Amino acid sequence: MNATAHWVAILREATTWVLPIIFAVTFHEAAHGFVAHAFGDDTAWRAGRVTFNPLKHIDPFGTVVLPALLLVTTHFLFGYAKPVPVDFRRLNHPRRDMVFVALAGPGTNVLLAIASALLFYAVDLTPASAADWLARNLVNSIQINAVLCVFNMLPLPPLDGGRVAVGILPRFLAAPLARLEPYGMLILMLLFILAYAGADSALGFNLFGWLIGVPAQALIRFVLTITGQAQ
């Protein structure tokens, strides 16, 4: 394989990851905006973000460049879209409606995983030259959407799971959890650093495998089962 063919193959493989992650993260963000608008907050609407058009949500670095670089250099995939602005104070019932707004993103990822599994029935009808590329996109879409759903449902603000927890827990528990929001992403980054620094060996188990990998695999099995794709 010459150098040109090698890079074409790498680019082709990268698209089977980058395209699914673009749709996964942008549809996730758009869903927050749709539900927030339905419950009384038009912040995202006025910003032009209540749309499933990926071009409105793509962060050039976080949605395209970062996933591609990580995939090529480390085979680890991570990405993000521009967060949809939501003013929870403007919701009709802020504490209750915040739960529905937060659930909209992960819920959309589940729907995308189900749609990807159903679309897999079309692979056999696709020309042979494109069938493998389509199949890889759909398989990766199922995996990415499952991981994104589970990751975002971790009960730590500002992740969606943290906002759900704040909305449903008794106030004496919700208040201190809500106060963690400014530090939530820092806590997650520290956990990632510790995991890569070998903390898993000290703990005796894979922390992120237990928190994200196990439930994500369970979600994938559920999606494959209800769509008739389980072997």
C-alpha cells in the first residue's frame, strides 16, 4: 500500500467514527433546546439552537478535530458540541422541568442507537462498495450513543445525570450536590487523570469500565435485543 492509499484508508476509517460522533453530540444538544423551549425557556430558540441541523451545534475543535486526532493517535474517542444555552429559571416549573430538559439529551442518544440498529437491516441492500463503510458507521453509532448516554447520566453536575439528581432528590441532598456544578468537570478530569496514571491498579478494578463500560454494554445489548439484532 502506497502512502496515498494508506492515508485514504485512515481517512475512510476516521469518517466512520467522526460522522457518528457529530450526529450523536449535536442531536444530544439540540434535544435539550427543544425540550427547554417546550417547557418555557426560549434562550436556545433565540440563539438559533433549537434545530437538529448539526452545523448549528458543531464545535470545530471538540466535534471534529479532537475526535479525529484522538482516534488516529490513541484509538480513544472523545468529543463534544457547543452546549445549548438553557436558563433553568425561565422554565415553567424550574426544578421539575430541569429533569425533563436534562433527560432529553441521553434519551435522544438511546433513540439514535435504536435507529442505527434498525438501519443495519439496510446494509445488505447497499452496494458492496459502500456496505462495509455503512456498517462500520452504524456499529460505531450504536457504541458512541450508548457511551455518551451513560457518561452524561453520571450523577455529577453539570452532567445531565447530576441535574436529574438535583431535580429529584430531597432539597437537603439536592442543594449540596448542586453546589458541586462549578467543579464537576474538574472532578471528572481528575478521575480521568488518576485512571490513566494507574489508579485502577491500586483500586483493583477499572473505575471507568465499571461506571461507563458495563452499563454501556448493557444498553447496547438492550438496543440490539429490541431491534432483533442480538445474536
